[in-house]
Amino acid sequence: MAQNIVIVNTGCANISSVKFAVERLGVKVEVSDKLDIIKSADKVFLPGVGSANAAMASIEQKQLIKTIQGLTQPVLGICLGMQLMVEKSAESLTGSTPCLNLIPGEVKRMQVGDLRLPHMGWNTVTPVDETSLFKGIPTGTYFYFVHSFAVDISEFTLASCQYGMNFSAALHKDNFFGVQFHPERSSDAGAQLLKNFIEL
């Protein structure tokens, strides 16, 4: 059955790579910032790159905040898109940036000792639950990360990762899912995760 898949044009993301990754699964996808198109989608992707304050400013300017907060279909935030789903982000020179407040949590700068930031490259992920997003993806599977800020482990952690500290590699609350890594750059495992999301 054909689904109506929409990638939110947040104005601050490398949307084409997410779009191509979804299309490689044989699924048609639309990129839009129109409220009615986003609301009527079967599944919604919320991508993002760059800083939280720039992304939130762009989302606010497009008048998307209330629309995203009111979505009831499955929504997947990717990288910065996941970080925007929590309450606030410390990724700003002027203090904290209020985010979308869809999942309890806060984005903080990673404390990794002598390790280099950003945390960039392939790392293993440990799912808490292998029935939804991580169906068919065993513990220890590698995904591709690029980030210097992260969300702590909490009851909403769907998968964890270790890089000088433990952090949330994926989050879930209600219909909102988020992944800190880039599934669109994570080879077969990333494709499986995108497929799992679309089939939810």
C-alpha cells in the first residue's frame, strides 16, 4: 500500500540524502514545509544539521512548531532533528535554546575526556527494545555519527551508544522517535531502520 511520506523542510538540513535513502527503499517521498501536507502525511521525517538555535528559528519562522507538536502519526527525528524533539539544547553561545518539547530531556555538550569532538564516524548501538525501530538490527550494529552534543540516558532512551560517556543513540515517546546517528549514511543497517520506521 502506498504511503504518504513527508520530510519536513526545516530549512536547515541536508534533506536530499534522507530523501534518496527513503526512495532507495522504493518509497515515494515529498519534501514540504506546508502545514496541511505535513499534517496529512502517514509518516513524517524531521531532519536537521547545524545548530539548534538556527534550526528552531527557521522552524518558528515557517510557523511549524505547533504543527509538529500536534502530529499524531509516527515522526522520526534524525541527528539534530532528534535533538530538537527534547525540551532544550545547550548548543548555543547565549545559553539554552527551547526546543519542541516532545520528549523529556536536554541536549548537552558531550564530556568525553581526551577523545576528539565531534564524535564522528561509525560506532555500535545497543537497542533497549528490538521490536520497533530496531527490528532485525542486533545489539552491536554500527551506525554513522557526527555530533558534539547529546542527550543523556533516560526512560525514553530507545538505544544507547558509548563514546567517552553513555548517551542516547535513539529516543522514543508516544508517536515520536529520534535517532542521533544518520541512518541515511549507515549502509544496510540504516536502510533497515528507515524501512522499520516506514512499516510502523
